[in-house]
Amino acid sequence: MPELRVCALYPQLMNIYADRGNLLMLQRRCEWRGIGFQVFSSNLGEPLDADGADLYYIGGGQDRDQKLCAQDLYEVKRDALHAAAARDAVILAVCGGYQLLGRSYQLGEELLPGVGLVDLRTVRAEGPRLIGNVAIEVELGGPEHGPRVLAGFENHGGRTELGSDASALGRVLRGHGNNGRDRLEGVRHRNVIGTYLHGPLLPKNAWFADWLITRSLRLEQPLAELNDDLETAAHEEARRAAGL
């Protein structure tokens, strides 16, 4: 029986907006199919095992906590995260965690170092926060994955700009996205994925949770179907909230 091993980075510090629900969603959808599930954490000052997990997860946090995690990511975990990405482990980062995937995050007078997994920079803008329900169109590849919609909620003061070597996760249908200007949202480089969508993300998009499981375990066959009436209703409600 396959087992999905998930490493949650800083689960006590980077867990606003109910982002822990993403881990619970992965666990339930594995257990309902008879797939083993193991979750463990890597906290401040603790080394990260580059081979120890199939999926690495970073949620969002308040400014003070995000600063602590940024320094730890850069000084303690950077090399291991790069090694995990190089072997195509899945890395999913949401909101504050997403901002730390890139080269830097300018927070007022302070420049937080990024872990440098993707080519992007984020700057905390003086203007209004980008807040509201959001829906994006994504194309994740494969015949069974044409254009699909991810729906969620965004609340961020940072404006993220993708560099020339970075590709967006999706195209904004409703909402603000990375910066409220270029209609792009998130980032994807191979199996490294960052997004501002939370609320949390996966319970509103069960199909994406399944894609992550399949990708993390490198399964060649589709996952067994589940009765997703409630999950479909949650997704449709999130789309309606965003104006789709």
C-alpha cells in the first residue's frame, strides 16, 4: 500500500486562515482510498530531511512569525529544500509561505531573504491590501487535466512579481492575483507550487488535492473515485463567491 509522507514546515507559526485544513484534506482523501498517510513537522532550528517526505507544505503567517521562518528557511533549510525540489518532491506554499519561495520579500525597511526556489520577488505595498474571493484558471497537464478552476480567498499586502524564469500557476478570472495588475496568480516550477489562495485551498478544490496526491506519489493510474457531493458543493460555492 502506498503511503503519502507530508512534512509541514512551521505548523505552529505558519497557520493562519485555517491553512491546516489543507493537511487534513490530504489525509482524509488518502485514508478514504486506503492510502497510508504520515505527517510530521520541521520547526525553527530543526534540520530538514530532503528525502524524508513526498510533499513539503508551508502555510501563511503573521509578519513577526514570517520573519522568523524566512531566516530559518534561508539559514537552516535552504539546501535541503533545493535538494527536495531537484528530485521532484512536491512543495506547496500558501500565502506567506509562497512569498518566501522566491528571491526576497521587501517588508518596509527590512529585506527578508527568500529560499530561491523560484524566480520571483515580493514587495509590501503601501496601498490597500488585496482582499477577496478569487478564482483562477490553471492547466496542469495531462489528458485528464485540461483547463480547470481553482477558487479560494486572498488577503495579502505584498505584491509579487514573477521573473523571466518563472511561470504563473494560473490566470486570474476573478480577484487580484499576484499583484492586482498582470492577472497572474501563483507560481509553478515543475513540482514547486506557490499560491495566495487559501481559506483553506484544498477543501474548496478537492480535485487539486487529488492532483497533489497523484503527483507526490508518482502514481501512474488515476486515484479511485470518491463520493464528492459535498466537495463539489464546496467548490461550486467558492466559485459563486468569486463571481463565476
